[in-house]
Amino acid sequence: MTELVTGGFGFIGSNLVQRLVADGKKVVALDNEFLGTIKNLDGINCTKIKGSAEDAALLKKLVEEHGITRIYHLAGYSSAPMFNNNTRRFMNNLNAFVNVLELAAAKKIKVVYASTSSLYARCKKPYCEDMRIIPGTPYELSKYLMESSAQMYNAYFGVDANGARFFSVYGPHETHKGTYANNVTQFLWDIQNNRQPILYGDGTQTRDFTYVGDIVNALVMIMEKGKGAEVYNIGTGKEYSFNQIVAMLNIELGTDIKPKHIPNPLKNYVQNTLSDISKIKREIGWQPKVSFEEGIKKIVEFYCGKK
């Protein structure tokens, strides 16, 4: 039994591949290296393929040659700014996912895929899965259509394709993402290099920050226990402000670098995010294990070599 991870060279994907290999799984990692880098899998014993999930023929070949029975679909344009100069990219995300679903229907493959907490941008916290979703950006639209497609393929073909709505993921292997990396990681890099972290407004905006190891554990558990075409919030149910993050990083690094506050240049900026994770606790038995304080220590150790 072999498992395919699309987007396997990326931030979450490479962490997932490492976990699956450590668990003794045979893994194929597929990535077009738009943002991911094969260096994230240095020393990892898996099959590494450069290519796109939009290539239906390539996907079919990989499934048949490697006997793939499970697909973790993490590939795709994964941040709203990536759509600024090309709104049609929402179709790229959708087309790749439909390729996965078509194979899943034909070959009886189980699927777990990446959705996003950005779908809740016009909702009131805490966010739960049954809230009414109104996509407001091409990125949100792509994930909304992916979730709808999973539900349709389940209804018509019996495909098990469960989605994970990630909340502000941070952790090791984000270096390649640069300005697309999580705020926590970018603030760490700023302080590490004696730069002031840039905060929009007064810094009281909050996020539900989730350590990538907990995300990976959730994906594995959803693959094992999930059925149908459900979606699950993957967060912590706790929120921290950007001011708090900078203060915590300074304490951990032994520095005293103040943030620089500037007017918020973004329209429709989300001020707060907070997950309700009761559904995944109830149905899958997952809950986060890494506190934010512990997560800060982990990324400082990884990126700065400081224990």
C-alpha cells in the first residue's frame, strides 16, 4: 500500500511525508516546485516526482505504477496574494482536485485534502464547520468549490474525500515560502536578523496558531477514521495577538526588539480567527498536543539552533 502526497515538497506536505515514512509507509511525493522545494525531503526515503496534479495522465501513471491507495492532496495555490495578478488560478486549484477525485472514483482511493480557515472571513468567531460560507476571494472560491466537489463525488461515486480547514499553520520547513510563511515564522526571522517586525495597526489582531506537527497528526487521523465528505477545523481553539507573539519571541531569543506599527494597507483584513474544534474531537478523536508556548520553542530551535 503506497500513499501519494501532492504538494509533498512544500511546508505541510514535507512534514507529512516525513511522518508517513517514519510510520513505515511507502510514499510518493509529487510537487511542481512552484513554491515547495525538494530540499525539504533531503534524506527522506520516498519517491520524489517533479510534476503537477493538474497533469491527469501523470497522476494516473503514478497511481497505477505505485499501487497508490490513499492520496493526501495538499498541492495548490495556498495564499490569497498568489491570486492577485491571476484570478483564474482558482481554476488551477479546482482542476487539480477534480483530477484527484476522478482517480479516486475509478480506483477506489481514499482522499484527504487541504481546505482553509480563510473561508470563515465573513463569519463571527469562534468558527464552526456548519457556518454559511460566502467566498470573497479567488483563493476562498477555489477551496469552496473543492469542498463542494468532494461532496458531489461522494454522493455520486461513494468517494471518501474529507477536507481539513487549516488555521494559521507554523513550524519547521517554511524557509522556502519567504513572504508567504506564517506570521510567527516571519517575526522570528525579523528578530533573528535584528529587524523590527512589521505589524499592521496596533498589533491586537489575533490568530489561532497551529503547530504543523499537530496538523500532520490530524491529517493522518482523518485518513484513518474519516468517512464521506466531511470537513474539519484543524486549530487549537485559542488565539494570540501579534503583540503577544513578538513579546514571546523576544523572551525566547533573549532580545528586546520592538515591533514597528504601520497603517493597515489591506482591504477586508481579517482581524481575528478562532476555531471551534469540537467536531474533529468528537468524530475523529484528534486534539492539538503542542501548546503555542512549546511551538515557539520548537521553531526557535529549528530556525536558530537554540535550545
